[in-house]
Amino acid sequence: MKAGVTNTMVKTKWHLSGVYLDSCNCDWGCPCQFNANPTHGNCEGLSAIHITEGKYGDVKLDRLNFIWIGSWPGPIHEGHGKASTYIDDRASEEQFDRLSKIITGRAQGSAFDVYRTTLDHFAEPKLAKMTFQVNGIRSQIKAEGVGESQLEPIKNPVTGEAHRVSIVLPAGGFESARMDMASSRMLVVNDGYFEFEYEDSYGSIQKISWQGTGPY
């Protein structure tokens, strides 16, 4: 390198806001939200995001969806997990490239930046045809050849009435500051990498607003 020349990596600003659907094998409320061990000792689940508005550099990400599937043999913070990821097949080549950086944690500022540090293996992102229906607690994601999750309100086991429960993190969590609790009426994953199925397990829906920097 010539004297006086500095080798710096150019960082690109990005941001996105949208709806984050989460679904896993734990009981309602998910002990992981309170730094406790998973209900059944291990953790596996599916997370999906519908972007209402977003941009990575000059590439718009509005109205696209993506899915993150993960599995850990114990508590997430103890690591040794693996994950597979899928991006809306409506994405252009540029959009796929930018979303891949976010979903794999190579771009800093998202929850996936944190999850990446707990993984031993990460399958490269793939395209999938998916439908994300956002309707409050009763939201759902479905991706062909990948899996689906359908949320519904948690119901009182005696009266059958719906519970409205939220977890609020005043200092702000790495996903969001508030998560509205739900029941995953159906959680099915069979993408050739993972295979699991649960009913009436943990679910949540939350609004997110993330921003950060990443490679161009």
C-alpha cells in the first residue's frame, strides 16, 4: 500500500420497518423472552418479516417478505445452532442481494446480526414463493416448499375467551420494544433442511424498525 493511502471499507446505510411474526416450539410466552431455558430444552422455530418500507443504499425493499428458520440444541445463547433463510421470489436480483446481507447478519443493525453469532451453520438464502397475511394477532405466513405459521389469540382454557397479552421492554429489545403474544395454531416446516411440526405453541407479532450499515 502506498504511503498516505488508507484502505477503508465502504459502509452502506440501510433501514426497514414492518411486521415481524415469530413462532417456535416453546409454550406461550416463551421462556427465552425472560432469559430462561426453552420449554423443552431445545429451540426451533420460524420467523417472518413483511417489510412495509425499507431501503438498502438506493435499493428499495418495500412490500417484500423473508423467512428465517432456526434450530438450537439448547438455549439460543449457548449457540451451536443452524439456520436456513428464504426471500420473497418477487425480489429483483438487487433486492435479493441486499436482503441476503440483512438476513444473514452480514449487515449490522438487525436481530439477525445477533442470531448469526449463535450459529455453527447457515444455509445460503434462497428464493421462495410466499404469502404474508397481516391481520393483527391473526397473521400468517406461508411459503411453498418451506413451511407455514398461523397465529391466533391465546384463549382462556375455561371460558374460551381471547387473552390480550404483551411483553414490553422499556429499554428496547434487539427485536423490538413490544411483542404481542399469540398462539401458533399451526407451525410446520419441511424445507429439506429442517422438519418439524407443532400446534398451539408460542407465537408473537410485533412492529419493527431497524437500521444499520452493511457492505454494498
